[in-house]
Amino acid sequence: MTSPLSAEQIGSYWADGFLFVENAITDEQLTALVGDFEAWADESRSHSEPYGDTLANRPRFDMAPEHTADDPRLRRVASPIEVSDAYLNVMRNNRALDAVAQLIGPNVEFNNAKINAKQPGSSTEVKYHQDFMFQPHSNEDLVACLFFLDDVTLENGPLNVVPGTHQSELFDHWHDGVYTGAVSPEVEAAHVEHALPIYGPAGSACLMHTRLLHGSAPNQSDKPRTLFIAEYRAEDAKPLQVNHLPSIYEGEVVRGERTNRVRCSSYEMEFPEVPTGASFFSQQAKADAPGNSADRR
Ligand SMILES: O=C(O)CCC(=O)C(=O)O
């Protein structure tokens, strides 16, 4: 294990709630991840509906509405580490994970993983939300690592983060009795002008605090934008709700050791709804339709 972060970077993470890290994975790892994703995208040509199976009995592979055999639009792979040695290897071994161990370690567990892809011209967007509102734990030491499998630019749908919001309140993700998986339009409007796009070369990663307010824009370019997202937690952060992306690897200690301790912080929130659908993106779109719930995870 290495210690890639300087004291200044550690301070910056805790002040802003995120940190951009270049060369988070090796070139070999990147090539392997991209190769497997391209094979899945190709395989998706022969499917018109979400397919595959996961521990949650929900489809593993999900496509955007405009998907066709000629123009495949695979946009989500749930728990790719269960069906790919390349993804499993990166989940367990990468520079960003060493950084996570510096931030919330030494003892770190794997929480969950997914791929979010936006093909060129995709209208897919992610509404502003805080990850913790989907996955309450006994404390808030959870970090999402978003690995760039493509160069991320201002045009191809970058992640947008609102610095410092990990230290503000937990915003409600329920609205009029509907769990939308997003903050209210008023909260979004109050923060969006402070949002920063996170972009950089393939192989980079953004480390993000579980309370940080973030969203992401449509892909308006002719280049894809694919992210492998692995979430880790301090070993003494115990889940209080069913994992929305359950995996046979959940709870694996990936740095340090098991202590069998629980640490509690103090906060209040309304419990999230456990998702039932395959689709993350189309179900968040339901947030716009009164009376519908949005399984955006
Ligand atoms: O795919 C993206 O750009 C955003 C992902 C995200 O917001 C999340 O996984 O919580």
C-alpha cells in the first residue's frame, strides 16, 4: 500500500468534500476495464430490455431509451466486479483506495460498485443528491471513487460537485411522500451556481464525501463518458439500510483489518426507499412525475 496524498491534499478533501486524483489506476488496468465495458456494450446490441441478474434480483445491464442494436446505449452495469476479474482487481487495488485509507482508514471495507455510462449525445443526467441519503450508516466516513474510463471534458457530461456541502445539512430526498433520490428544485437552485465540474484524463478519479451535494449533466459531445464508481466505508461504519447495490463482496475488508467495532455519529434523516427497478437514470426521471418514486441507484 502507498500513501499517495500529501497533507495539503488531505486538508483539501476535508475542506471541500472531494479530491481529484490523476493516475488512480494503471494503464493496464484502464485498458482492461475499457475492454470489458466495450464487450458488454457490444453484447447489449442483442437486448432490447434490461437483462442479466444480480443479488438484488434486478437486471445487471441497463440501456438508455434510445438504445438500438445499431447504436447501443448501455448506461449502467450493476456490480461489475461480480462478472469481471478486471473490475474486481481494480476495486481491490488502486491508488485511489490507498488515498481512501489515508482519509478514513486504516481499516476500510468495500460498500458497492457500478458503472455509469453516457454515450455521445445522451440526454441522461443525474439530478443533484447526496449519496448518504441512499445509504445511511452509523457514521459518515464513506467515500465514493469515481474512476474515469474516458477523458472527461466539460462537454461529455462531467460530474458537478458543490464544494463544502458535506458540512452543510442533509437535504431531504423525499418530496410530497415520494422518494425522488434528489434534492428539491429549490435546494438545487440555491447551490447550482457554486457547482464545479470535475474533468480530466482517463485513469483519473474523483474521491467524494458521502454527504457532498453533486449531480451530472447530459453528454453534449461526440465522445462517450464512462465512470466506474466504487464506494468504500470505514470498517466501523455499519449500514443501517439494505444496500441498494448488494454484492457478494460487500463488507470485504480491502485495507487494514476487521475490528468488530461500531462508531456512531449524530444526525437525523428520513429513511430512504430501497430501489426495486433496474434503471437508475430513467427512474430518477420519474422524480418529475408526481406520484412516482425514483429508483435512481
Ligand atoms: O454518473 C455520474 O456522473 C454521477 C454519478 C452519481 O452521482 C452517483 O453515483 O452518485
